Amino acid sequence: MEYRYHCQHAAEATANTILPVPEKYPLADGLPDDFREHFSQLCVLMKNMYLDMAKQPSAYGLVLTDYALQGTDSQSKERGLVLKSRNSVNRLPDTLFRLSQSGEVCNHQLIISLPVFKESLKQTESCIVSPVSKYHLILSRLVDFGFTISDFNGKPFGKTINSFTVEYPDMPELIDTLKTFCDYWYEYKVRQSQRALKDRSSLTYKGKPALHYYSHMNFDFRFTADQDKIPTQEWIRYELKSQGCAEERIGFLVAFYEYSLKYTDVMYDGNYFIESKRIAQVHDNFILKLKNPDNYIEEIAAMPKILHDCFAKSSCRFCNFQGATREHCKYRLHWTYNDTSQTGCAFASFAFPDTDVNLVPYYWRLLELEYGLR
């Protein structure tokens, strides 16, 4: 579709992250076998709501920032407006989460304390949920999509209401499923937040990437799975599919992960580390963290020509990050290729092609040369 506002693009993109639920996936302990079927129905419903949101964003109370405004400067006011518009699509899952956490399920009815619900809408938890204003707009769209909400007339609840119920008559079990999913999702996010506070060097296992690392609540079966029983390769495939990655890139990144298993000192959690040092970044661009290519430039010269481009050109933008000047920056890299001095940035200099699986051994050889991998 053609977009008028940034939130429309974000809503459609979010809809595309909701993939079909596998018929058989390992359920977390305690979940009944029919949970998969009901969760699949919930995902279809949520996907349709996001697509509807893309068509009529004002009905959901989204922030309508003109799509022509790009706001590419990270420090600009325009950039802030763009992000505010995109992030406003989270009003839907944030409201569903608050409904779930403000009540209990009984006979397929979610019985909600209105004071608790209203208070929760004002609260925020970093990287989990944000405050929600004009909640009645989201409730109205839920009603339009088949939910029934007692004592709700399309406007904010009156002062005489102390509680209300939410049902889904066409599929009563959907309410139980929504509550269960929100509980599992929240537990996962809390665990991830706690894990992020730990010293990465204490992690001695080959981990899995965090689910939807940069996003709010996503309707993904893995939140309710026995995650230890999902092979990491399959985990990576599903994560990349939900991000809209092409099959060729998915195949490459799976092959890159499988090759990493050769090295006992390499850890993986969505990127690649030795203790607390990141050596390869695979989100968005595929970047190897190389600091001393001069030490093995002759071996680089013998590698496939397509790899040479990253070494044959300077990429430093001479920004003023942390007080850097044109004369000095502690993150600036220097190397010589074909008798020509080059400069680059320690954060982003060596971004390589990421679709040719035949190049995987060469990339790991570069990391071997840089870090002495075992």
C-alpha cells in the first residue's frame, strides 16, 4: 500500500512479522495441546488488526507523522516525530497486555478491575510497555473485531464502573489464550532484562538470540515454547523470517552460525562474542570487528576479490563522536591496502556481503587471524 504516515508503514511491517504458527512445536510445560490451535487463531486475528491499523491509523489513535518526513539525523526533532509515529503502533499490544495483567480469567471471561487497568495505562517499563492514552479507541477496534466488553459504549468508562469483562463469543478460548500468552511474554521479557544485567563473560553456552530484540510485544509462538527443544538453527530461521529476510540471507546466517560451532571460545546470542568482546554483528548489516588487518593483509589479498572492497576504501566519516576531531579519534582504524593508507570506524568499517555461503569459511578465517580463535 502507499503510505501517508509513518505509522502505516510500521503497522503493515508488524503484521508481516506475525507468521503462521507451526502445527507442532514443543509447548512449555503446563500448556495443553490445543493451545497451538487457539494461539494460531489469535495470531490471525492480530495480523488482521494490524493490517486494518495500516489502513485507518486514526481509528487507533496513532501518531500521524507525514511519511514524506524522513528525519534521518538521529539528533533532529524530525527524527523524534518519525519514531513517535512508528512506535505508536504499540498502542494495540500495550493495551492488550494491560487488560491481561489487570484481571483474571473465569469461564472464558477476562474480569478486569477498572481502577487497576486505568492506573496501569499510565505506567511504563523500559523495553516492555509504554503509557497508553485514549484507550477507548483501542477498545472500540477490539469490539469491531469480535470482542465484547461489558459497560463499554465507545467512550472512556464512567466513574460508576468498578470492573468490566472482556469476551470473544465466536472463540471463547481466545480469551484464555490471550491471557496465557501475555503472561509468558512478560516472563520472557523480564528474564531477558535480568540477563542483560549480567556479565556476558559468565555465559559459557551457545545461546539463542533474544526474541524480536528491538520490539514490543510480538505474537510469536516461541514465547510459549519449550525453547530448549528448538534447535538454534530453526530459531534463527524463524527470527529472520519474521524480520522479512530473504531466504538467501537466512541460509547464509544459518551457515555462519553452524561454522561458529567449531570454536569453543565463541559465544552467540544473536551476535558473536569472545567473553564480553563482540567480534561479529549480524543485525541489519553483516559486520566483522577487525582492528588490525595490516597484520594479515597478505592473506587477505589471496582471498576472493569480492572481500577486498571493504579493505580497498576508506569509510571514516570524521564525525565528532565523543569529542573526536579530524586529527584524532580513539575509534578510528588505520590500515594499508595496495600501498594506500585507509581509515575506517571501529563500529562499522568492515561490512561484508552476507548472502554467499561459500564465503563463510573466509569470514571465519579473518576472525581467526584477528582474535586467535580456538
